[in-house]
Amino acid sequence: MALLGDIHGNALALSAVLSAAKAVEVERLLITGDLVGYYFEPLNVLEQLGHWQKHVVRGNHEEMLSAARNDPGFLASVSARYGSGLCVALEQLNEQQLNEVCGLPHPLELTIGGSHILLCHGAPWDINQYVYPDASEELFGRCAKSNFDLVVMGHTHYPMIRRMGNTLLVNPGSVGQPRNRKPGASWALFDTKSGAVDLRTEQYDVAYLVNECRRRHSELPYLSEVLLRV
């Protein structure tokens, strides 16, 4: 089973991850949200995910997309801060797709292969809560629900594995926008039989996306620089 998230409209990165997942015969995806935002191919992202067996939760960028649908002022403020990713999503996705993306659940409880799993974006109780690898023991303890074998989180864009008692906390990192100074598309492979987790990073050619960011948003250098920094 593949754990992934924070794709952010980066279809090139997603393609690299899904190719790697297919090569190791992954049958199911658990996705921590943020399919949209920042980058410019959300329709391609949805199309790539379309035929996979998957479970997906809502991320904060889906929440922003939902708010932006009917609030031009909010859309303008978000675009000034994060770039035109949500504008592109509103242009590329049809009404049904927008409803599906904006209506994703959070969190989501699953039982797969005997493992009781909680899938979320930020933290189980808050989509916007950052849980970084150096978070406090108190915060990790709050995330580790004793009735779950695995809690999968996203949002930080930092890969992480942490065991708290009987609960394994995993953040697979970001497919679309790494922030840990390790370029590439991050994801994780979870073995439902052994409970083992393998954090992985797939390389892809970022040149096209870097150039597209610079063309669209010279005023937001972070969008391209974050893809390259080490």
C-alpha cells in the first residue's frame, strides 16, 4: 500500500510516484490531501489517480478551494500568497470534480489487511495542525490514538516515521513540493502484513515546472526554488 499526499497539482511528480508504486505492485493508495494548490495541473492529477483503488482525505488547500469558489476576494488573497494553483483548479475542474474534491472527508478511519488506520491531513483533530518531525512528545502523544495501528498525516511536507506505544505515526512527505531539502517526489510504502514502512523519494525532471513557475510567478520565487533546494 502506498502512502502519499501534498501533490499540489504537480502531475510530473505524481507520475514518478505512481510509476514506482506500480513497479512494486501497490494495489491501494492512501492520500493525505492537498491534491490542488501551488502548481498547475490539477486535472492531470485527478486523471492519473482515477483508476487507482484509493482513499483520500481533504487538505487545507481543498478547504481554501471550497471557500474560493464563491468568494473572489478570498481567491485573490490566496493567489497573491500561494500563486495561481487554485485559480487553475477552478478553471480546469468541472462542477462534479470540484464538488468531489471539496467534499472529501477528514479524518477517515479504515481497516485494511487487519490494520486499523486513521488517515488525516494535518492532525486527526485539525486539518491545519502542523506535526513536524521535531514536534513535542505531548503533540505526538495526542496524535497517537491507541485504537489505531497506523496514523497517516501530511501537511508539513516533511517525511517522518515515529512510534508512540502501539501506534505508528507516518508522514510520507510531499509528492509535489518537498520542504526537507531533498529534491524529488516523496511517498511511503506500507506493508500491511509486517507493518513495516519504507520512506521513498522518486526523481523526475523538474525543469519544465521550474520554468513554468518562473513564467507565471516571477514575484513568488519560492514556488520554483523549493523544488530545487538542497
